[in-house]
Amino acid sequence: MINFENVSKLIYFKVWEIAGLPYAFFQHYSIHRKEDYFIKDYWKEHFKERCTYPSKFFELGYEF
């Protein structure tokens, strides 16, 4: 995320609401925990919405 801050002022991404990695049996990532996706506290959130399709995804937009 630091690299994005160096080259842009905005970021948009789309991720699973709850994601797990293969072979990481008890490690899950949630979009509801900012630290899981390295989202800084000082970033301004423009939107955080559940996708219509597929419904297990979220779209997020932030300004640095």
C-alpha cells in the first residue's frame, strides 16, 4: 500500500468479504478489519459497498 501512496492519490479495490489463503489453515482476512488489508487510519474512505454480484465481494474506495 505504501507504493500506491507514492504514485497515486486514490485507490479502488474489490475483495472477498472473508478470504483465506491456501495452506494457511486458521488465517482468514476480513474486509471489516482494516489492518488485514493494510488500510491506514488517516485514509479517507469514500465508499465501502457490498457488490450486487458476486455478493460475497466488497468494493472500496479511499483517498490518501
